[in-house]
Amino acid sequence: MIKAQTMKQMRRIHLYIGVFFTPATLLFALSGALQTFRLQEEKGYGGTLPAWIVWMASVHKDSSMPRDRGTEHKDRRPATSVVKTADASSNPPPTHKGPSRLPMRAFVVLLSIGLIISSSLGVAIALNNRTTRHASLLALFAGTVLPLLLMLN
């Protein structure tokens, strides 16, 4: 059993992490759900994409706002092999276009860490409650096994 003071601290940490990351969690959950059915692609959506789907997909996949409104990043090209020569000036470094994506990517990593901590604390809090422990264990088991079974079919 976890001590009452420890449970209070866990609940407070769980609360603040959860509330802080909830807007981003909802955004990434919704955009991820859209991408499950490839609705961020014209062929998946079945026509011209609404700007909000383009925006969400760009933030989710590219950690940035779309460059061309209403379309995906058209300026992305497949990587090509570069022939190395003795003269380094013949292959100038790529120019940086637009704002850095590093801050948003760092936020997404913090979001992932926050979700892991908040989810773990939530499970610990749920399993510590004697009246709901059995149902919580069943829900945890089902939430683990069901996706695995659905992937096998």
C-alpha cells in the first residue's frame, strides 16, 4: 500500500502533468486518428483537403505549420546521393528554410515523457484504490491485450 502523503503527491503531479499536456494530447490523438485512415492525403479524403486537416497533419508529422496552405509540403524531395569531391565548396551545405523544428520536436518528446509519467501515475493511483482495483486490473489487461489481438487479425 502506498502512504497517504505519497498518494497526495502522486495525484498532484498527475493532475498538473495531465492538465498541461491535455491540449497537445487531444491534438495529436485527433490528428493521429485522421492519419489512421489516411485522411490527410487527397486520395484518402476523397477530394481537396480542408485546411484544418492539412494543418493538423503537418503539425503531427512535420512538427511545423504547412508551408503551402491547402497542400502538403511540396518542397520536400527524396534524398539523393551526393557525389563527394575533394573540393568541399562544390557541395555547399543545404540552406535552412523556415523556423527550426527542434523546439516543437523537443516539446513532443516532453509530451511523450509527460504521457508516460502521467499514465503510470494514473495506473498506480487506480490500482491503489481497493474498491476499484479489480475493475482497474481488468481494464488494464483488456487495454493491453485487445490491441494486440486486433493487430493479429
